[in-house]
Amino acid sequence: RKDGHRLDKSDLKKIIDANPDCLLVGTGYYGQMNVPLETIQYLQSKNIQIEYAPTVDAVGQLNQLQNKCARIVAALHLTC
């Protein structure tokens, strides 16, 4: 990533290339990774729904997303 605790839209090239319906972001064990509004809006402009939560909670959301999204990509920050 461009910055260790911020999900920048420049970090998303491979995710955009995968053409998902949804992106599930785990923001770290303590939830310290920031997902800025600019990044959320960028994903929405690409018709990608974004969900984010501390990683332990985000993993639990995966099954729920399978009911809403045909193609899901997960990006999980494991520390912090």
C-alpha cells in the first residue's frame, strides 16, 4: 500500500482489474487502517460496493456478502 494505515485508491489496481461486485476490507485487528471517503467514492464510481470493519469482524461478514454479491474480493489488513 501507498501508506500502511490508509487504503488509498492507488492501492486498488488489482482489485479493480478483478472486476468484483463487492470489496470486503479488513481494517486490522484493532481497526486502525483508515478507508477514506475519497477511496469509498472511487469504488462506488466503479460500481463496487465496499464493506469494511476490523478484520476479525470483516471475516465474519463474508458469508453475508455472498448473498448480495456474485464476485467478492477481500483485502485484509492483519495487524494494527
